[in-house]
Amino acid sequence: MSKTCCRTTSVGLHRRNPSRPVSLTLRATFDTLLSSASAFVDKPILADIYIAPAADFPNARDFAYCHVEPDWAGKRLIGVAPKLEVQKAERVVALLMHEIAHAALMQMGVPDHSEREADQMAEALWDVPLYYDSEYVQTLREGGIRPRPSHLPR
């Protein structure tokens, strides 16, 4: 998870500006994961990624969130912390899998789902277990905690 906010923004709520692009490496990783997940569900998952303001991630384990902007034709947007671009690959991929799973669930008509459900969807989409590391952030590194620790936000 790491600050996953599944919501529709509207008047009165902070509106995200999805105009800051991600690095080419992060874009390639995201596009590859999105394409493989879309193939699994037999239709394109409408999602995109952008660098969100660092202020959106006040806690050490906050890295990303998924939301819908009404004026983006229902496309799910995944805002990531600037610090995500310097994380280890096993953390980056696990976090993106989790956020794309949120987008898939939202697109499938399940807007109100839990963080564990997003983890379960990610594991089903890629047939890979998600773990939580010593900082309670998703990782692909074996030996971590699974399933999602119950003391984390649901």
C-alpha cells in the first residue's frame, strides 16, 4: 500500500496534477506491468502514473496512491512519491503491482475494497506473492511478512 487512497476527487478535495512525468525506467516498468495485468483481465486497465508532490507522502512508508479524476474520463491515476524512483527494484515492482491492482478493482466496479484485497488481486494478476519488508512496505523479496500485517491501514 503505502498511502493508497482510492477515491474520486471532486470539488473541495485536493486535486492532483498528473502532469509531472516519471523517469523512463519507472515508465517502462509501469507499462510492462499494466500490459500484463490487462492481458490477464482480457481488457485494458485504464490507468496512468505520475510523480505526485512529496508533501502527499508524510510517512516513511508512504510511496503511492490510486485515485480517479472525473475530468480524465474515469482513468485511474497512480501518484507516486518522488522517492520511489530511487528504491530497490523489488520494492518498486511490488508497489506498482499493488497500485495497478487497486486500479483494476476500481475498474471492475469494486471502488470500496481493502488493502489486503488489492494485495490479493496483485498476486492473482501476476501469480507472484507480495511480502512486506521490515519497514512494512510491499516487496517481492522472499522472507518478508505475508499477508499484509493487520496493524497497517486497511
